[in-house]
Amino acid sequence: MAFSSWFSRLRFSSKPFYGNLRHSLLNRNTTQTSQTRETPIFSWASSLLLPLALAVSAGSLSHHTHTNPSLCDGDASDVNPRGLSFGGKGSKDYLVKGSHKDIPQELVNELKAICQDDMTMDFDGRYFHGKPPNSFHKAVNIPDVVVFPRSLFCKERVGSLMADSWRCKPEVPIVPYGGATSLEGHTLSPQGGVCIDMTLMKGVKSLHVEDMDVVVEAGIGWIELNEYLEPYGLFFPLDPGPGATIGGMCATRCSGSLAVRYGTMRENVINLKAVLGNGDIVKTGSRARKSAAGYDLTRLMIGSEGTLGVITEVTLRLQKIPQYSVVAMCNFPTIKDAADVAMATMLSGIQVSRVELLDEVQVKAINIANGKNLPEVPTLMFEFVGTEAYSREQTLIVQKIAAEHNGSDFIFAEDPEAKKELWRIRKEALWACFAMEPSFEAMISDVCVPLSHLAELISRSKKELDASPLVCAVVAHAGDGNFHTVILFDPSQVEHRREAERLNHFMVHTALSMEGGFSFFTSDTKPWDNFCCRLTSELPAVVVSVNYHLAPENRYPSQFDDGLDTLKFLDADEGLHLPQNVDLSRCFIAGDTAGGNIAHHYLEKEFGIEALRTMKSIKAALDPNGIMNPGKLIPPHTPLQSSGMAFSSWFSRLRSSSKPFYGNLRHSLLNRTSSPSPQITEALISDKKRKPIFSWASSLLLPLALAVSAGSLSLHTHTNPSLCDASHVDPRGLSFGGEGSGEYLVKGSHKDIPQELVNELKAICQDDMTMDFDERHFHGKPQSSFHKAVNIPDVVPIVPYGGATSIEGHTLSPQGGVCIDMTLMKRVKSLHVEDMDVVVEPGIGWIELNEYLEPYGLFFPLDPGPGATIGGMCATRCSGSLAVRYGTMRDNVINLKAVLASGDIVKTGSRARKSAAGYDLTRLMIGSEGTLGVITEVTLRLQKIPQYSVVAMCNFPTIKDAADVAIATMFSGIQVSRVELLDEVQVKAINIANGRNLPEVPTLMFEFEGTEAYSREQTLIVQKIATEHNGSNFIFAEDPEAKKELWRIRKEALWACFAMEPSSEAMISDVCVPLSNLAELISRSKKELDASPLVCIFEYANLICLGISFLVLIVYNSTVVAHAGDGNFHTFILFDPSQEEQRREADRLNHFMVHTALSMEGTCTGEHGVGTGKMKYLEKELGIEALRTMKSIKAALDPNNIMNPGKLIPPHVCF
């Protein structure tokens, strides 16, 4: 852009700044006028300026730079002109060293001309931003420039300018800055650069009360936001440190004390807007409550710590302010008793809102700081919310649990002021610690373990902390296994700092050992000897002692150096005889401050580094010049390229380790009975002595690493390439596609498989493969999908295959290739009842899984089609009727294991209930539809089977009345489990098909869960709502058999429609809109269906609404189904495949509903995924920038495009 344009845009578009005490030069006023755009003409300096899209969009900048470049010298003991020392050998700070390049004076002059009065070159401001007060980690360098954007505008021009800037290859780092409350050095500027302080972008852009969501700028604080929301009866349910901003909370994937009920930042962001390093301004999704449209860019950005882009706008999910709450507190003789009560509370199944633990040191600090007289013993604090009766009921249940575990002095408060006073005890914890030692600094850290390990972890940590000369307090979010330590130390005492770090190491290592890690690193000090000996004798662990590298004499983080040295030692020493199943990647630690990255990353270098390599590939794809917050999150030693594995190694591993596997009725060659094949993934990972020697075929074989995980493959290939001609008839007389076919074809390309490769695959798979045409035809033409492929599997592309229940063509093979049927990998690998999680293979069905879990009082709470497998449910990001209460697949997967195109076997996380460690690869894989890798193992979050439930049904005169009741029910704040709606024609279909005599009017069905009293209370609340909206014949069932019979009405809906026209085929699709638009979407869709020629041909049209989704069936009728709780609307259009005009009409109706939903800020797919059927709508929904971002990720992880090609990303998208 021409300098004059920058100058004028910034000069004349800036608005007054809010006063900010931290920036004395910014308290001034200016006026705002408009300015026309000018043609972009680049000056030499714009290559730096353009990446600051925020500065352009802001209309105002605050600029700080210094004239003393020696401050960037590694020996930073120099004193700046204002007398402030910063780092160096004489400093007691824990330093993060970096590199630095001077900003040319010409550039400084241009920035001054642009910013004029809206900038400062004050050193104090840059120093403040370069040394966050709450972080133990300090940087040698400080930002060269600090800017304060105010708002975003003209984003189209900004995006194009950023793209041009990217081509100019700028090298100046961009470091986002929010509330400065992060603890792990996220906002440090070790390489100098431009710090973007977002705190002036703090507007509420739009509030949607009925949809319970809000769009905000990134700089607003969560406390200020809740003050804004309170008059509307809403609140944002996360509560980290009081200064935290929404943008920073997104960047670190934070949570807080309420996460046990409402989840972390990951679960509470609907979409966001971010500026990437290449200049694209990406909107990651619509306002729909759930979406399966493309890669989950929202979750990828959440927790990325500014390393992928700068978050500028966030759409947040809100909650109703509870109508009643109780705060309780109880004392315990030991920390273990308190932790046991926290775990028992979670296992009881009640939905407690907070479970906070304070040790006796923390209570003592509160007494000293605030003049209180609390018993100085371990203390638990609870909060219960809901109706008045349910809140009190929860309180009594927990009081009983506490009494059974030596609890005493159980007190609770219901009066608002009394609750505030009681809860202030917890809120004052951190500041009370500082008050004990006001001149000390703090190392504040956190770890997170599976809930069953929390009591032992806290007990062992407390023993070590109590023996230390330092003041150490423990505060735990005990409901999800996350606990924090506050270690106070004198920064002038080197031994204090070393002791603080030793204690931190102890807790990290202890947490790692409880997750089952096989490697362990510690400093060589005597206090560790007994612990390490015990560790190796009682756990499958390897303990390695290193010569500790102390900063600032060695570069930080020293763990990277120590870990690398140790791994080199392990790799080089042939005499260690380590077990073959050592898996360094299984050491993992995470909590809600993202600090777990250090403990996680230094354990991974060469083997088990697959996840880090994947993250680095994503970083390189979205930030090719490494300008976005460099030096954070990803260890610098992480390589981009996989080391690979020799073909001979794969061959020998597969041949020696494979066993026969379970038979499958669909595979005639596989009907045998034997033990399931073992997992040999760890053995492959530990084969570190082999060098990467590739045969020509290994480029295909490496992606089939799930053959390694499975021990066996079902391979499908053919020797008749002429089948690519759509009109060809195969040797068995089966026609497939072509102009004469009534099928909706997805055409593709085809290449012959070399016979040599076929021979090698036969050698690997032996009897566990088939080239039978019927099998290949079965896998190439999924029964439930309207979309059919011309080709069937035969060449290099890899197409995963699960339960074949997907409907958007996910399992088609338009380019042939290898189809990998996962249905034989269906074991439950491990069940952790106390942690309420289970590890399964991807081929197990959700129904079979729940049958396995029922004796343990647990269940997996998603209920899609009856044939769906866990792997397929992950791939399509599916949900079901229970999503309104329990969320989608995205919310119920803790971690997974996947095989990427490179052959890397990636484990995406630990079993901890929450994690802030690295990019969210779990959520990235969920919904990727097999285009990034093949999922081979999944760890699922489970729920307690409700102790009581009620099923209810009510009739309405109109569909709108029924839809309005569904919306009012959700807005009431009660946690209904299901809201399903059937229109009069659907009820008639059920009557005809099943001989029932139900009133043929629009009907709502509900399910309520909880305690007996609360289930009945919810029923009465909804009955009252229904009566206010013309509801009648409200009936409910509590007897188990009566509930099954009542619920069978809903379960029969789809099959009743099929029974009316069994010879028809179906176009099945879905959309999702914000809840407030559901009634209008239903009304407009029904109007269009009634006007359709298909309806004229048949007898009648009908509409079924099922709580959140919409299903439209056109046959001798049309029906609609909606999961009304989250606005997800499905269409199921039946048509005669021999009638071309009917197929076109079905397609037209589908287009109408998709475009109508998109016009209502909805998504083209709520839970069915994209496949081939929805690709054409993605650009309208997400924008080309988001699609470009997805394609960049796809290219980074699958550069040869072999993973399920032709799906999800439209082919016209270019980089």
C-alpha cells in the first residue's frame, strides 16, 4: 500500500483511546473521519508494516522503540538510559534468550509518520510488555514496537495487503498481548519485534439473547463481559485470573474453577476470527451451535498461543444465570481425605459446579492476609447450581459423602452476600500468598492427571512441598484432576530459585509417572535417589540422570537441552538393553495454563516426536516465515520431516507380529475365529536403530501404519482398470454408473496398480486381503449415501471405512485406491471406571460399547445411527439427539491415535480431562473425514448412567407452537436431555406402519435425567411451558418399560417413512442454525416442500421435528426432523431413482434448505460432515480464506494427497 494511504487511513480513521494508566502518553483525544481506499503501491518498508493487519484495521497505533540496541546483547547487564537493568549474568531473572535484528531507522520514521500522536517510544512501555509480572520466565529482549489496535474494518483490503506482505518475506516477529495474566512466558519477546496489545479492542459487537451467544472483540475481560451480560440474565462461565481477556483465554485454552461443569475455553467458543501470518483474515465458522463443516479451525486456534495468528473476534457460548445456588465448605484431617471426597463427588453423577481444594498452608495465608480465623486444615469448597430444590439436594448428597470421608464443619450459604463472603476465601488465595512474602516472586505451575490419581498426586506432592524450606501452597480444581502450586522464593537467592524449580520438576515427574509414561528425566541430586529407585522398581519406567543446565548460563529452556542429550545417550548406547516397547511419547503433562508444554516437549525428540512434528508442519503451513510469536509452544529441535522407516522393517514387523483376526460376515475370506491381533505400534516406534531406506513402494505402505496397529488389513484391489469408464459393465454383469444410471455420480481419476506393488501387498497381508469384485463394489458404493463414485478402490489413495452409515459420500473412492475397513478393530483396550473414560479401537460400534459399559454403571452419551462406529463418528464429528446435553463427538473425545500419510503414528494427548499443551490435534482430526489420517484408537469421556429419568410427550396445534416450546425449554436453563419433534404426517406414518393410534398432530417428546426429584421437577417446568404455548395431552412415563414404549415412537419415525416407500432412494442432508432461527427455518422449509411437484404426486406432506435436527422425507409424503435443542435440521428426501426429474427436484429442495440456513448464520452441515456432497457450500459459509487455510493444513500433513482425496476441501481452492 502506498505510504500516503497508510498515513491517511491511520491519521484520519483513528478514534479516541481509552485512558490507560500503563501508557501515560495515550491519554488524549482525536476525532474520526472516513477516508477512501487507495490503490496498493508498496514501499520497501511495507513488507514489515503489512503483517500488522491489526494496526491497519485499528486505525491507531502506539509505537515504542529504543535507540540502544545493545540491550539485545546476550550479556544484558547494561543499564538503559532510564536506569532500568534488564537481564544478564548479574540478574536473578529466569531468562529466555533470543536473537534480535535492528529495525531500520527509515522504517521507524514511516511508522512515526503513520501513527503520529497515537504512538510512544517510551522504554518503560516496551519493558513492561517484555517482562510480564506474573511469569517466572523473563526474556533478555523486549519488543521493539508495541501497538494498540482498537477495531477492525475493511478486512478485505487488509487480507490482500497481508498476503502481499507475506510474499515480501518479512522477518519481524509479531507477539500478541492480552491481560498479561499468563504464567508460562507466552507474551515474552525473545526476538524483539512488534507486540500487539489487544486491550483496547474490548467492544461487545453483538448479543443474541435467545441464542445465548455473544460476539466480542479479543481485548474484553471476562469480568467486564459478565457485568455487561448480567442484566440479560446471562453469563460467560469461565473464571480464570481477574485480569484475563477473552483473546488471551482463547490463546492459552484456559478454564478455571467452573470447568468441571461448563468445560474449558475449547467448549465455550462457537467461532472466532483471526489474522494469520500470511495475511488472511479467517472466520472459522458460523454461529450455529454445532457444525461438521471442514477442519475444526476454531479449536486449532484455541490454545495456539498466538503462534498461528492473532485472534481479533470471538463468538462465545453463554449460560443462563442459575436461578439458585449454594456454596459449601468442609474441613478434613488430611489432604488425601479431601481429594477422595472430590473424586467421590464426581463419581456420584451429580453436576456440581465447583470443587476447589485448599491445603492448610493456603488457608493459613488467607487468615494472615485477611484477618480471618478459619481452621488451618485441608478444605474443600463446593458450589451447586440449579433450581432451589435441586441445589439443596446436591448439597445434602455431598455432605453425606464428606461425612463418610472424615469431613467436619460442613457449612453452606444460600444468602447472596453470605455466598460472596464464603467464596471470597477461594478468590483471595493467590494474593494471600503474595501477602505472606511481599518481596518474593512466585513460580506458579499446574499439572493435571486422571481423576483417580489426584489424591495420590497431591499427597506425594504435599510431602515434598512440606519438607522444603520455601513457602508452598496448593490450590486444586479438584473436580477435573488439575492442581496448582504457588512456590514463593527470594529472587536474589540462587538456592531459592533452584529449590523452586526442583519442586516443580518433582510434581511434573510425579504426574507423568501416574499417566504411565515410560521415560523420566531428573536432576542428579541426592534427594531424588530413593524416589528414582522406587520409581523403577514399581513402575515400567526408565530414569535418566543428567547434568543440569542452569539458566542464564545456558539457553532456556534447559529441559530441551537435557532431554535432547539424554535421548542421544539412549540412542547411542548399545549396552542399555532398553525394553522394545519403550514409548517416549507417552510422557505428557498438561493443565489450564499451557505450561505443560515444557514438561511434555523435552521428553520427545526422535521417537514419539510425531505429534510435535505434526504441530510444526501446521505452524509452517500457516506461518511460513515464523513471524507469529516465535519461540513458543513448539520446541526448536523439532524436525519437520519424518525419519521414515525402511520397507524391510515394515515387512518384517508385519509378518512376525500379525495374527489371524476376528471374522466379519461381510468378508467371506475372513470368517475365522481366533484371538485379536496385538498392538505393535510401540514396537515400531522403538525401532530406532534402523535408518530410513525407502523402497519405491514404501510411499504407499507407510500410510498403512494402521496395519501395524491392527496386525492385519483387509485389502481391496482389482485388475480391470476399464471400470473407470462409467458405462462399463464388469465381468460379473454388474452395471456401475454411466449416463444410463440414475445414480448421482462422483467422478474421479484412475491409475493402474503396478503388479510389483500388488505382489508386495500380498506378501504383507497374505490371506488377510481380497481382490474380489463384490467386496470392492460394496466398499465403493455405500448404501446410505446419495452420492456414488465412478471408480472403486484400486490404487494408491487411502480411504478409511467404518460402519458405512455416513451420508455425504465420505467413503467413496473416486480415484480408486486402497479401502481400509476398520470394522475388525473393535476391542475395548482399557476401561477406567473411576476416571470415567475408556480406550477403544475405532471399529467398535457405539451400541456395542454401551452394552459393554452398562454393568459398570457408565455409558457413552452419543446416539447416531445404529450402525455407526466410534472411528467413523470421530471422522465426521457426529452427535445425535443427546448432544443438547452432552455435546458432540468433539466434546466427548479425550485423545486419539492416528496414522498420518507420512507413516507417523500420532498420539494427540494424555488421559487428563483437560489439557492446554500444544495445538489441539484431537479436535483437528475429529471431523477431518479421513483426509489427514486414519484413526486407530480413541479415548472417550464417559458419563454415569442417570439414576432416574422421565420421558414425556405433548401435542400441539401447529409446528410453530411446538418449535417455540423447544426454544423456550432450552432458554429456561434446565438441562433437558432430549427435545424431539414429530409433525402430524410423521405421526400418521408411525400409526400406519406400526398399528398405533396416536393423535396425528405435531408432537414434542422430551427426556429429563437426574435424581428422581429433579427429573420430576424438570417435567413440571416443561409442562407449564407447553401449556403456555397451546400444548395439550401432556403425558409422561417413569416406569422403565413404559419409557421404552413411549420412546419407541421416536425411534420408529425413520423406518416408518421407509416402510411407506421401500423402493425409493434417499438424499440425506442436514443443516444447523442458531436456535432463534429454528422456527422460521422449519416454516420456510415446509412451505417449499408443500409447493414441490413431488408432494403433488404423492398423497401428503409431513414435517417431523426432533429437538435439534430436521429431517425431510419426500415419498408419498415429505417429513422433517429437528434436534431442536441446538438448531440442527436434517433432510431425508426419498425419490424414484429411475425418474431424473425427481432426482433434480430432490437436489433443488436440498439446495433451498442449505442456502436458507446459510442466510440465517447457519452451517451447511451440523453433524453429517462434508464428504463430496457439501463441498460446494463451504465457500459461502466459511469464505475462501478459511478454505485456503484448510488446504494448507491438508498439504502440510498429506503432501501427496493420498488420504481420502476428493473429500471435504473443494477442488477449486488454491493456496
